Amino acid sequence: MSQSIIKEVSVYRQGAYVSRQGKISLKKGQQTLVLDSLPNTIIPSTVVLSLTENIKGSNVQVHLLDEEIRKEQLKEEKRKLDELNHSITVKEAQIELWNKNGDFSGGKDINIAQMSEYIEKLPERLNTLYSELLNLNEEKEKIEKEYNDKKDAVNSLQVSATIEANDDGEYAYQLRYFEQNASWIPLYEIHSSTDKNLVLRMKANIRQFTSEDWKNVSIKLYSGNPRISLDLPELDPTYLSYRASQSPKPMKKYAGSVLAEKAMMNMIMEEEVSDSFEDVYADAGTVNQDDTMMEYVLSGTWDVSKTNETLADIYSKEIPCNYHVIAIPRLETNGYLAAQVNVEDISDVLESYAKIYHNQTLLGELYIDVDTSEEKMDISLGRDETIQLKREQKKKYTSSALLKNQKTTDYVYELTVSSSKNKPCDVTVYDQIPVSREKDIIVERKNLSNGKLDEATGKITWDFNLDSGKDTKLSLEYSVSWPKDKEINN
């Protein structure tokens, strides 16, 4: 049987397509050979054998060795392990016995000379026994590794084929197959400072849990997953029906942006860090847009252990951004510093977590899922304690109109945004008014302080520049009218 080596691996988000090469010695004519042994974590039906032009192959089979044969091949190593375990048990019993006999408190008819002789011999004898026990355990560790390696080999899948050669000689062959126990995940870092562009870095965390290490292999990474069904989706009918009216849900905490996680550490926008060091980061390959997925070709060759994760730098690029403070006084008493970027600049970012750094300080991590239907996206850089927010209800008055058979509630809120910064900053404030789902529930906006209203969601947006140490006040006034014989959540 020949033994091939892995040359190339295409790693998907789940699984990997492995290509390995080897050589076989053939006699002229037709012969059936066991070509190789492969990890038993592969999908046998995906095994493909490729041969050079001057030989032909057929009847490729993938199978396990017979159980009795596997037991026989492991018999010698198992016998050695049993003998070592027995010897270790004996040594441990001897040590226990010598220690026990050193206690003369319950002994009878033992004279001083005997006790002295035993005590003198005890350290030397124990040292010898401990040394012998150490050697036995080291030998056991060695044999156990040999046993486990051989167990992996005999439990591997055997690839056999019928080969026909025109002449005696040594010939090359290639095996390709899909390996289930391998994967990779994208890891992102976003580095920012208030006077520079964002730096987006992408890494790959490659993992494989097969029975062999990948050594000196070429690696490509793909964003897709070939284990996902390729069946075309089908549209099911959508049926309309009446349902009980529901009050609109509150605006999401970080509406319209990727402010998905609070930063782990509060930060101040004006913090400055000066450092003469430069980060070590090497782009490890090229990025290609395939017809159906992204391809990342790592440069050089790589070793991927079956027990450890392997990290690879993919790329690092600068992204233009605009820094501003996002304020949601309905939900928070402080603003959040955010970097607004063009979605087209990060459209290649895969759905994943990203660690966020500001002025070389780790703020935390957030989940990034780029919505390519939007033009802009905000990336949270954490709570900004230099921006204070207040939302006060100035009025809530309900009246009835007899002729219209209606009740009306008027709402008046005052929003205050205060800055304790030492320089001006751009601020985006979000609030909302309710949205009616019933034709006889009427929401009328009265004063939105020139805010932009999204009619579908009720979200209001204000954008302005806030001077250092100044306040900005915004009014939010609206009314809700409904039939007075009904109740609504208000």
C-alpha cells in the first residue's frame, strides 16, 4: 500500500475538499491494489481517483479493514500496554508496602537494630522504586502514542482500485475527497481614531479535527458551505386575515445601524494615544469574487494541526468614515460614538463578530451583518459619556369630541442633548411616534422640530452639529385619536 501526502486543501465554512498526491509501483498489466488509507471522517462517496495518462484505473472502492484484521494489527501494542500496566501496578504496591512497613507503631518483637536498618534502607529503596515507576510511565506514554497512531491507521478507510499499466514503473496518482471535520470562521478587527479612517482587518481561524496533521499544504478558503442543500427555494402562498390590533413596538435600541452590542469599556472621544510602535500584520493572500462565493487564496504553504487552531491574516484595508454621536434619549442617558461608513466599502465583510479598537484600546466586540440594501451603516465605538441626554414629557392630555365620537390624547416631549466636549461634534438623534395599523386610529404629527419622519416606522431623525459645552433642545409633539368606545394602548 502506498501513502500519499496532502498538497492542497479548500476549506469551506463547514468542511474541506482535500487533494493529496502519492506514487505507486506497478507491474505491467492489470492488478488490484490498495492505494492509500484516508481518515474515517471523510465522506466516502466523494473520493475521486486521478491517474496519469499512461495508466488506467477502474473499480475504485472505499472501505474499512475487517474488524478481526484490525484487532490483529493492534495485538502487539495492546499486549505491551497490558504488561506495562501490570508492572506499574506492582511498583505502586511495592511503594505502598515499604511506606506502610516504615510505621513501627503497631509492630511487635522488633528491636532497635532492625528498625534502624529498615529506616536506613527505606530512602534508597523508595528512590529506586520511584525511578523505576517513572521509567515505566514514560514507556507507557510512548507505547500509548504508538497504539493510538496505529489505531487511527487501522481504523482509516482503505482506497483500492484496479490499475492497468503498460510498463513496469513508478506512477503518480491523486486522491480528492470531502472532509467533514474541518472549518474556518472569519475574524474581523476594526481600528479607529477620531481623526483617521477606519482600518478593517480580516483574519481566518482554521480548524480541523481529523486523524492527521496538514503539513506544508496550499490553502484556499471559501465563504460558502457545500453541505447546504442546492434545492431551489419555492414561494408559498401568503394569506391575509384579520387580527387583533397591536400597539407598535418600541424602536430597536440601535435602530438602523450595527450598534448591536454595548462596548465593554466606556470611552472618551478626545482621548489621544501616541505610540511609535506599528502593529505586525501581513496580508496572507488574495481575495477573489467567485461566481457564487468569495475565495481567499493564502500565499505560501501552511501547517494546520489536528489539535490546535491556525490563524491566518487575510487582508487589511482603510475605509473612509464619518464620526458622529448617536443619541437615543428615549432609551439612553448618554450618546454612543459611531463611525458611519459606505456599505459598498464593506460589502465583502462576512457575517461575523468583530473586535472594535479605538485609539489602540479594545472596546469590545459587536456582530456585523452588512445590509447591502442600505447605503450607509454605523459601527459602534462605545458609550460616549461626554454627551448627556434627557427626554421629558411636558404634556399628556386626553379630550373627547362628542360630534366625532372620538377621544384624542396630545403628547408633548422635550429632548435635550448636552455636550461637555472640548470641541464640536456631529450628532444624530433618534426618536419615534407611534404608527397606526387601523384606519380609525389617527396619529397626527404637530411639531417634530424639522426632524425627518419615516412614515412606515414612525422613526424620526435629527442631524446637527453640537458646539462644545452647549445644549440643543428638540420638541416632539403629536396626537392620537381613536373611537371613544374602544381602548388602545397609549
